[in-house]
Amino acid sequence: MHGTWNRTDIGELGRRLQRAHGEVWLHQVKGDPYADLLRGHAEDPRPGEERIRALGPLWRSTTGAWVTADHRLAGELLGAGWPHRPLDDDEAHVPVDDAGLGGDAAHYERLRGYARDAVTPAAVQAVSDRVVGALAADFDLVTDLAEAVPTGLLAAALGPAGADRGELARACTDAGVVLDGLLCPQRLDVTRRAVAAVGRLRELLAGPEAGLEAGPGASPAAGPEAVPGSGPGPGPHEVAVLLATAGVRTAASLIAGSVLAVADHPGEWSRIAEDPGHAALVVAEVLRHDPPVRIHPAVALADVEFAGAHVRAGERVVVLVAAANRDPDVFDDPDRFVTGRPARALLPALHHRVTLPFARAQAEAVLRALVAAGPRPRRSGGHLRSRRSPVTGHLLRCPLTTG
């Protein structure tokens, strides 16, 4: 039922978050490397991920979760061939259903059709060109570009006519913590803002005045279920909410990673200048080398066997997506950025079926727009990442210059 988190007593919510944070801290102090990742304090999580890889293809953390960094097993767990579901409101530290994160694979396959029809390549490129064209010689990668493109696109393609774009952007920023909050308890004030922002986004993106309508790829029977206040439905409203709560943060992370890739590797910039289609290869390697979603959890719906381990129904199974995409048994020199690798990056599933295509199209369009505008941006200062951000590795700021 939507709105449940908004009615949660603040004292109860604070105690819940404090207890969850204390439990993660206790497991980390006792030496659990997965708990260490969940705290989200490390600037570079790769050493912790490698500790987990060394523990075998499927290892059980003292937190109770089964964890893998193995590429082959991760590919199996990210598929639809085993009985699983996403975390629910009682298991996560954010409003899962309200944010649109509680559906199954079939639900998100339907939503993907709506999103594809609503967010066209022409719209993506137009917004990217406009934002890039407005950049000053010195700009912040996060606020001026990586977040500006997806919020601008959301407002243009999915927002209600006459909506306050500033309010929409602020709500998306506050709600963006839901991806990290699935696994990592956030501060009480951050969680309260996220809950309020998710509720406000459901209001802003609801109603007949909203920009998203059922497209030709959508199921005609799905529309009536998308009513604010109902359970997760496969209609246009749920697409808009999901892209606002999770899609904007995912897109911003992928855009930032892609821009830094060409800033740090001049040869990739030159290849895009020669062939704009090369932007797709750069983004594909960013999805492997510096993915916008590093960890993907699920819950087993039945007893299953993986890598000789017996996983019981109700137990959590976690894929370290970033670590699996650096598996040395699959990728040569995995820490090196190399476009056109023969093996493709693994991608997280469930709601990411909708948010990753949304993000990928924008990252490619931004690279094309930047190269067309020139010159190549360079880092002009140190970057800052958010703490308690183990899933997205959220970048808070990163100054760049073209001067």
C-alpha cells in the first residue's frame, strides 16, 4: 500500500535506522567484508570486493546474506531462471513499493515498453545538446551536467505541463538515495527527505496532465492499474515514478562515469570525434569498469542450490555486480579501461530493466554532444563521493574545465 512510510512514526523510524546501522557496524567490526562494503565508507571498494571473491563463488556473510563476485554465477543470479523477488519494505531501509522498486521481472518488462515509447532518442539528444551547450568553461560535472540531463529529460518527456522543474529536480535528488537505502541505512534526516520526496514525485507525476501516455509498446490492459495509492501497477504513472526515484540517480552516475572516461582517456575522445557511434562502446565499458549500480540484492522464493550451497527460501542473495565485471577469469587486465572487449558487462535486473536503458541512452548522447561542442574537459580539482553509498558510489561534485 502506497504511503505507508509517510505514516511511520519518526521515533520508530529513527530507532529502526539506528538499529540497522548498528547491526552492520557490528558485523564490520568483527571482520565481515560484506558488512564493510555496506557501510559505504571506502573511497575504493575494490579491495573489499576482492576479499569476498577469495572466499569462493558463493559465500555466506555473517549478516545472513549469500554474496557472490563470481561472473558465471552472477550471470545466473541476474537472470530470470530462478525464483526470486526484490527486497520489500520490511527488509529495506527506504519505501520500496512507493519508489516503484517492488515489482517482478514481468512487471518491469511491461514498464520498459512504456519508457521506450515515451523517452525517444530525439528527446534524449535534444536535452543533452541543450545542457552541454549551456556549460561554462569551468563547470561541476555532477550538478551542471550529470544531474541536469536526466532531470531535464524527465521534465520534458514525463512531467506534467507547467510543472515546476526546480521542484521536480529537487525531489529527484532527495529521492535518489533509495537505491543505496535498499541495503545501507541512511541518516534519519536523509531518509525523511527521501520519503517525502517519493510521495511528492507520485503527486507531481500523476494525473492526466502528466506527459507520459500509453505508447504502442505498452499493454492496453495495464493503464487502469496505474492509480496513485494503488499497489505497483504496470501503467505510465509507475514508469514516471520509477525513472524519477531510481532512473535519475542511475543516469547521473553513468553520465558522470562516461564523461570521466573520456576526460581521463584522450584516445576515446578522439575515437568519438572520428565516429560518434563509438560513444556506445565507451558507455558499455563504463558499465563494466565503473558501473552505476555496484550491488544487486534479491530474496529467494524457494530453496535453491548454487555453487554447492543450499539457499533457503527467504534468504537474501546479493550479486556484487562491479566485482563480477572485474572477474580476472573472464576479463583480461580487468582494472584497465578498454573499449570493445569480447566479453560483455553483466547488468543488474528487475527495475534496472527500465532504468539502465534510460541511463545508457543519455550517457551516449552526452558524450556525442560534448565531443561535438569541444574541447575535451579535464579535471580541475578533486572529486567528492557520498558516504553510505555502496550501491551507486554517488558522486557529489567533481570540477571540470574546458579552458
